[in-house]
Amino acid sequence: MAGLPRRIIKETQRLMAEPVQGISAVPDESNSRYFHVVVSGPADSPYEGGVFNLELFLPEEYPMSAPKVRFMTKIYHPNIDRLGRICLDILKDKWSPALQIRTVLLSIQALLSAPNPDDPLANDVAEQWKINEMQAIHTAKQWTKEFAMGPGQ
Amino acid sequence: MGNCLKTPTTDDISLLRGNDSQESDPNLGPPPPYQERVPVYHPSPNVSRPANQLTEEEQIKIAKRLGLISHLPTGVYDGSVKKGKECVICMCDFVLGDSLRFLPCMHTYHKKCIDDWLMRAFICPSCMEPVDAALLTTYESS
């Protein structure tokens, strides 16, 4: 197996040295390309107070292709489906090698603050968000309480 | 139908992904003779395909891209690049003697790093400026 690229080592060191507020990313002990990520629900969002676990994997091609990121904690969000997959342009066609783990996670945090039901991944959630936003936000808060605040979080 | 991309010439070899791994490793010995090493191309950013499986359209696109990239100015790092001494792609500092490539938007990268990216997307990673649009502007103004 090829050694870990310098860039991944540097990014990991910088993430440890200067952590982002509300985000932690720790490499797996046995696989330095796999990160255990924890994102706090942003203030003034339906996810406030919640602690969300994600997994982030740097593919062999990284940074020429985007990291693979997935929510492990259940979340009610129009751009995140029931498998935790995230609809975010920079993870797909808008990826650039100038982006980093740090910027990707910041974008995901921003997505929690600004759900975009017009570009849905979870169609039923997006529909609900458009028909009755109050109700959708209420459900998102309930899910946050139920799945992102429980013991073990 | 012949596949003109199958056997790259030495001219464009530096533009091909992973040509580093072709350097012989004394520990490994010669590769098995039956195993032909086919270069992998990226007709779109998230698509990887061996050269012998590309459609004709993709082959043309890649050939054009190789031509365009070869027109972008290159140079050797002499310590004079003022802003940013780090290549944002590999996150390594530029070292005297490194081969660089300069994009029309004035962003600078290691030649090896940016060429790998430009074969996937013809966009500056830093400012997202399409390189071909910027190339045309450069032609018009000169």
C-alpha cells in the first residue's frame, strides 16, 4: 500500500492543532483516511443542541476527487437522505482540490443552518419543508432531540 | 477504429495520471509481461476510465485538453512567486527548482499537481475560473 500523502498528514495535523468550533474530526486508529466526525447543530437552527456523528473517507484519488461524507446520526433535513447521504455541490461537481476536510465540514455545518428544499435529496422531507415549513422545523427539532441528544452522543 | 491515446508519447507523459508509479522499484522486479499498463483518464471529474475504454468523443476531448494544457506557461520556482509559497493541491511549499505551471488567472501550482487536475476539470482550483475562458481573454488582449 502506498504511504499516506503529505497533504493528508498536514491536514490531519492542522485539524488537531487548530480545531474548528463545533466540529471535531479524528482519524481512525487503523485507517488514516477514515475520520470520525462530530458536528454540533448550529445555533438558531432546528439542530441546535444536537450532536451529529458523521464518517468522512478520503478516497485514493483525494484531493483530485472529493471526500466521501455521510451522516451516521439520523437527521431530518431536505438535503440529507435516510442513509445519511448529503446533497452538497462541493461534494459532487463543484469539488476543487483547493478545498479541504476543514472547508467541507464547515460547508456541511452551514447546510444545517440553511436547508435548501429546492435541491432535495430526501424528497419527502423537502416536500414537507415546502408545504409546511413550521411543521418541518418542528419535526427536525424532534428528531434532533430523539436521535442527536440521547445517551451515547 | 484505432485508439490514438493508447500509447502516449514522451511529450505528454507528464500529463498522465500516476506515471510516477511506473518508475521501476528494485524490490518488485520486472512486471509480468502479459500485464499491459493502460493509462487511466478522467473524461469527467468523477469518472475514471482506462484509455482503451474511452468513447471516441472522450478521446477527442482528452486530446484537445492535452493540447490546451501544453499551451499554458510553465516555469521553475526561483523564489519569486510572492503570494502563497504553498501549492494548494499537495499543500507542500514550493522548493527551488520545482516545476510550476501558471494559469491565466495568475494562480500558480506544481506542474504535476495542476496537470492532474486540469485533465479532470479545466477550472482553476483556487478561483474556479474556467481556464479556457481565461485563455481566450489572454489571446484577445495580446
